[in-house]
Amino acid sequence: GAVVSQHPSRVICKSGTSVKIECRSLDFQATTMFWYRQFPKQSLMLMATSNEGSKATYEQGVEKDKFLINHASLTLSTLTVTSAHPEDSSFYICSADGTPDRPNEQFFGPGTRLTVL
Amino acid sequence: QQQVKQSPQSLIVQKGGISIINCAYENTAFDYFPWYQQFPGKGPALLIAIRPDVSEKKEGRFTISFNKSAKQFSLHIMDSQPGDSATYFCAASKAFGNEKLTFGTGTRLTIIP
């Protein structure tokens, strides 16, 4: 149980286009989802915290107009990278907050590799 | 005060040996300390976690040691196997509510035959 999926797993796009990444909790409801970015050989950097039905909370230095987050249901959060540029190329990972029997645990998705040409 | 410092950056251990990774934190409000394992191109997966009310937790070959006064915790992998070769991240958060995790910088572990 407690599976989180991401779609797509890989995406290549041209500079200036927008890309949407979906994060789904498959067998549980997630009030809170988190979006991370990970550059090669580096740690996970939290971008934003997404709560169902409300605006996301962005970490300092993350442009909220560039990284649009929508958490419209308890099982789906989306991250849209608007007007993507090569420097946005990264590994994007989402996680969902714990289930009632595992309240502190975050369940991570498999990640999405974004390459902007 | 939000940092979690992790060492070493990389570690090579012989098969069957003990792998030890250390982390230190500053924020005394942290109350939950998980370790994650990440393989290349995959998302991190929870390995083991500890709360500060205990000094040690063991699950199979994996043990967390926790020193609250020193604000340090470590991961020990006993009988290390080639399949354990991965990047390991420590993390910390406040335990209650949907609190964000603060991650360490990661340790790339390589187990050699």
C-alpha cells in the first residue's frame, strides 16, 4: 500500500514550452503533497508544499509563477513548469503525506526527468 | 538552524563489512529522523526511521543510533551487500502535522566484492 505514481517518467521539451507533471496517490488520500527538485549528485530540494484545495506554499527562492502547483483532489497534485528553459532541466520528485497508520512517513513517487532543449 | 549535515559524501565498503553514515542536526524542534535509500533514476524509499524517545532502532541489517544530547544520528548497515550500493539520505522533520522534511546532502555508498 501507499503507492505514489508520477507521470510522465521522462519528458523532453523545447525551451519556452510548458510541461505538466502529475503526482497521484494510488491507494490512499493525501491531504498534503510535496514537490522536490534534484540535480545530479545532489540532495532533494523542497520546492513547495501543496495542500488539497488551497494554494501551495513555496520555499524561498522558488518562483511560484514559473512552477505552478495545483492540488485539486486528495489523490492528485500537478506541477506545471511554465516557459521552461535549459536550467529547469532536473529530476522532479513528489511525495505524499502519511496514511493514518503511518502518519509521519512521506511516500515518494518515482520521479520525472525533465530535459529542456 | 534548518540544516542537516551528513557525512561522508561517499563511502566504499567491502562486502560483508559495516557501512556507517552520520548526520547532525541543529533544530531542536526536529522530532522525526528517517533514512532514505535512492537508486539512480528512482525516487527515494524509506529505509528506517527513529523518534528521539529511543536511542537505537534496528530493522534487519539496518540500525539507527540516536544521540539526542549531541544532536546526532547515524545509520549502520551490517553485512553490507552489493545490492546496498545506492545513495543514502538522512532527513529530519517535526513529527506532528504534515511537516516538511529537511534532507542531508547524501552519501553515495559502494559495496565492493
